[in-house]
Amino acid sequence: MARSSFDTRPGAVEALVLGSATTGVALIGYLAAPQLDDSMYIAAALTVLGIIALGATLLARYGAALPTLGRTHAVTAWIPPVSWYAASLVAGRLLALEHLSLLAVGGAAVLGILLIAQQRELSLPAGGHRAAEFVVNLGVFLSAFALFAAVREARLPGVEDALVAGLLATTLAMVPLRRALASLSRTCTYAALTGLIVGQMAWALAYWTLPTLLGGAVLLLLFYVLVGLSEAMLDRSFDRRILLEYGVVGACGLALILGVGPARA
């Protein structure tokens, strides 16, 4: 019987070394970032992001359950750690944090936790990795909030704002949607629809004087609701109860967000 390409995996020691090296590169990136000017900062950040993506992708091949989970898990393994690294860099700049060494250690530690949780998710059969899955998805949603807030802070023109927010939403949606275990093409389709709607909302928000964090929260809420509905459609569990639940969550969340601060056209 022909073996799957995923069956050839190094041992646990090699996986530990690769995960530690990936986390170490992230830590170095965090520590070096404040010392660089804007041009070097972007180049260094992109280099570190590329190394993290490569490390996470290679690490995913160690997952014992990867052949049964499917291609979607394999091709999206880079998203949680890369989005977290980018979001934490953005958060550090937006909040003008003074204790950058603490941000570096904390950010690298969380990135390491995400790698461990994702590896556990990829090593256990479907249904046996709920806690690890929760940690990974939580990291993605937190990253989404920081990145959406950064888009709002950038004050891009309407079309560019929509494009960036939509691409971010499409990419990030792949991670929570992959647990539906649908085909890669169907998962990409629903992720793209999520990104399209989030991008349209970002375009609309570009014409409102909504504070940065509140604008990010609105996009995060919409993203969360769309991902939940899309996942239910992908695993064929969508019904009126699901629609009502997410409708209530969306309405209550929006009322709470808009109640915190003013929004003017």
C-alpha cells in the first residue's frame, strides 16, 4: 500500500528543536524591532514572519492525525503563529508600550503556546483535541482584533481599507473553519465570503469617526458571527437555532460596542 506523504515524520526531539527554534526567532524579532528604523523594521518583520511560517508548516508535518484531518490543516498551519506575531508587533506600536522586553518575552511565550496547541490539535483524532483547538482559535481571534484595529488606525482610503481588512479576514477565517473538516475548496469559498463581507463593513466604517479600538471590535464581532455561521454550513449543522444564537450574539455585541463610545458619520 502506498504511504501518504504525511507519513514520513521526524521524531519528537526534532519537533521540539524546530518549535524552540521558531519561537527563538520570534523572540529575537521582538527584541530587535524597536532598534530599527521604519524601512529596516518592515524588512526585518517580513523576514521573521517568513521564518515563523516555514517553521510552523514544517512542524505541522509531525502531526500524527494530519493524514485524516486533511489538506486544510496542513496548508493553514502557518496562520496562527504568523498572525499572532504580526498582531503583537502592531499592538506594541499602537499602545506605545514602554516595557518592550516584557512584550518580547510574553509575545514569544504565547507564540510557543500556539505552536504547542496546534501540534496537539494535529496529533489527536477529530473530537479529541477540543482544548487545543480552543487555544488556537482564541489566538486567531485576538490577532484578528489587533490587526483590524491596526487597519482602522492606518486610515486608509475606503477601497484600500476594504481590501486589507477583507484579505485579513479571509486568511484568518481558514483556521476556525478548518475544524468543520470540509474540503479545502469549500473551506476557501466560505472564508472568501467572510472576507468579502468584512471588507465591505470596513469600507463603510471608513466614513465613520469610530475610535480605533471600537472599529476593530465591530469588525471582530462581524468576523466572529460570520465564521460561526460558515462553520455550521460547512459541517451541515446550520438551522434556525444556530441563526438565532448568532443573531442574538451579534445584536447584543453591537449594542455593547456602540454603547461604549460615540460614532459619527
